[in-house]
Amino acid sequence: MELDINEQDPEDMDLTDVVLEYDDIVSAISVLEKRREELRTHILNTFTEKEIDVLRVGDVELRRQKVEWKLWRINRLKPYLVKKDLWDIVESVDRKILTKLIEKGILNEEELQGTYDVETRYSLRVKRS
């Protein structure tokens, strides 16, 4: 894949050229994201098969990091938050807001049991030495 990036200021370019370059970049990003996801899946599968969390190739280090995601069940969570007069703050299930309310002690994690499912996800961290 080849992408010709024009480093000219868009203000100095013809609008047609700006639009065409933008389209090229959007297309390239889409192709790269698809390829990155394929490679990511393969790498994570390799981590699982080999039961490892760190992989080094030359000066590149990949680290698998486990993250627990709460998948909130709105039909169970909303009545609990309404009872605590907190639904107006949340209004919809926002993972970040709920996490902050738990961290601040405004919500009790034990009382929230059953209002969410936990999904394990893995992220890849890339480090160059």
C-alpha cells in the first residue's frame, strides 16, 4: 500500500486536492486498522497458546495486559441508582462515571453485584527500547 501525503498547508491547496487526499487517508486508515486487528488477534492467540504475557523481538516489546470490563445491565442498575438518587448523574450507563463513583465510595461495589457482567479483555502495549 502506498500513500502520497502532501505536506502542503491545506489552505494553499485546491479544494479538490484536499478532498481527494482526505479520502486517500481515510481509506488507508481503514485498511491499516483492519490489518492491525488481524495482527493483534494473531499475537494475542500466540500469547494464549504459549502462556506468556511478554514477547520481545529486537528492540520491540509487546506486553499483554488483562483488563476486566464491566458490562452493565441497565435493567438491574437503574433501579439501584434511582433508589440512591444517582440516576440523574449517570442518565445512561457510562462506565467511566460509574467507575469514578465506585472509586470515590459513593457506590458500593458489593451492592452492585448482579448489575453487570465481567468480560476479560486484553490490550497490547508496544514498547521500543
